[in-house]
Amino acid sequence: MTISTNDNCNTIQIILKAGKILVESGAEIYRVEQTMGYLANALGMKDFDAYVISNGIMASAINTHGQQEAAILNVYEQHINLGKIEAVNTLSRQLIATSNPSAKTILKQLNAIDQMKDYNLYYYLLAYFMGAGAFSLALGSSLSDSCAAALTGLFLGLTLHSIAHFVHTGFLLTIIGSSVACLSVNLLHLIISNNHRSLILLGALMVLVPGAIFTSSVREFSQNNFSTGLTLLMSSLFICISISVGVVAVTELFSFAKPLQQNFSADTKTFFELIIRAIMAGIGTIAFAILFQVPKRYFLDLGSLGGLSWLLYLLIMQHNHIEALAVFIPGLLGSFLSRILATKRKCPMTIFLSISMMPLIPGLSLYRAIYFLLTGANQLAIVHLRSCFITALMIAIAINIVQQFPKHFFNNRFLS
């Protein structure tokens, strides 16, 4: 959606432009409506009202000439791009501090944001390589196994990049990607005889897990946006089903491909191993930041949050084996620190919350539950469904607790 920058352009279209960028990039509904309201005030519009859902925007207002304006805009697809959300947020902050901004200037800035380039292919492949290898090691595999996972992640990234121009259906891309990952892991096992085939596969599949979508779903439910929250939750479910279908297809078609058998363990033998697994989780978190187009200046913050969350999870699981507590405490701390960092950096909390929660997100549990259902291992499926439910519930509670703190609590204490 590119709007002409002539003087007669409809101001309501400028506001819809901003809303469309945010919805397409994965912003929460309340943030979209709030930002559109800021733009309406900046453009001198009165009685502005908007209704936003995951695939459409409706807005109305009275313009500076006293005329009623209204428009509806469809949003056909979403591709999470946290960099664009941050850019629109920065623009809205600038408009609040500017008197009588030019509509033409605002439109040019929005068009520039809409056309922002993603990270290049080198970063894209590096994210898959680094993310798969790091998460495999974070889950407890060996160094050689994490190298195999990294190679699998690289093959996965190359495959998805190569076919993305021809296959435009998301769930089909995921099925192909998980099939390639499973086939690669089993072929590498034949060549170098890895010890932890399942952990290699879990690490490689981690980069396909819909963690950011799940976190957004939880936040929408917490804001009483149930329709959007349910839509995002169903999207997460279908992605996990697609991952499972791809893995099952490979294990059924190829006799050398073994089914998923091993689960990861939170137990660590030494303090050094504990720290290494936490650092690897942080590196894997940075890989997700690249895939979701987060600006580089936030990488260190996100890596630290992801590593700290996983460190706490491993420590709690190792000492008392209470999964609910092991997820809730890191989730609560991660949510609180995300809000502090958002206040300090003057950027959306979504950037920190969506990415830093990646090590805790129940995507792998949901994938394994569906996988075991498809393969007939019903008891194992129930175990993983229970784990998924507990994890999702604890994360939701943690996020909601932090959201209860008023905004001025963070502004007064954490702004320098």
C-alpha cells in the first residue's frame, strides 16, 4: 500500500497506512489503535475511532475541514517485523513532541518504513545456522551434535529461502522445512554417528517454532482481544502441526530415519555446563532477533534476557523439578525486565518480550505432543500436552502480572 504524497491525499489513508504496517508486522491490537490515535491527533483530526482485527482495520474521524472521513482496509498477510514496529513507534513519539507536523512528511516517513529492507541473506542463513546449533547445545546435546544441528539449520535456511518465491502457503513451507531438517539430521547421523539424534532435531526445529506468535496471542488475550488472540493461537497450532507432519513423513518414508525418542534434560553435571547452556540459549535468542528483523542495537539486551531466562529455568528444574515454577519465575522476571528495557530504550515492549521468551515458549512441547499423537504414542502425547498447557499458563500469568503495574511506576523509577 503506497499512497501518493500530493497535497490532496486523504488524511484517513495516512492513519490507515500506519495501522496496516503495524498489523502486518505483528503488533498488538492495542498498540495499533493507540498509534493510529496519536497520528490522528497530530493531523488535527477529531472524534477519531478505530476498530482493528488481525486481518482488517476500520477508522473514522472528522478532518480539519470539518468533513467526516471513514475507511476500511484489509490486511491480507502478516510477517513479523519488529524493526518496523519500532520505527512506527519512534515516529509516533516524534509526532507527539512536534507541533503541526506536515501530512506529506508523515506519509513519506511511513512509506520509507514500509519499504525498509530486511537483513540480507548472509544474516538470514547465519540466524538459522547459529540458532539451530545454539539451541541444540542449550537443550543438552554435545558440541559435535550442536555442529550437526547448525549444519541442519543452514540447510533448512537455504531450502526455505530457495522455495519461498514459489511456495506462498505458510503451512506448506513449514512442512517442507521440517522434512528437510529431519532428513538432514538422519543423514548426518549415518555419516558421523551422533549420540543425540533427537536433541539435534529439536535444536534445528526450534527455529521453526512460532514463539513470537504465541507470545502475541497471550498478550491479546490479556487485553481482552479474544478474536485476535484465538486467531494467533490457532496459527501457532497449525505451525506445530505442520512441523510434526513433516517429521512424520520423513520417518515413515525412509527406513534409516528414526522416530523422535529422546527428550531434553534440565540436569547439568557441572557449573560450567550450566553456564554454557545459558549462553547458548542467549545466542539462540539473538538468532530469532535476526529472523524477526530486530535492530542490531537490541541484540545484547535480548541475548542477555534469553540466557538469563534459560539459566533460571535450568536451576529451578534441577533443584525441585516443578515445571510450573521453573517457567513462571523466569517468565515473570523476563516480563519485568522487558518492560524496564522498553522504558529505558523508549521502544515497544514487544521487541523484548516476544524474543526473550523464546527459550521458554512451549512450541517444542506442542510439536512433540502432536508428533506423538500422529505416531500413536498417546501416553507421551498427553505428557507433552500437559507440559505445553502448564508452560503457556505460567507465561500468561507472568505477563499479566507485570502488565498490572501502572506505566508511571516504570517511568519514575527506571528513566534516567
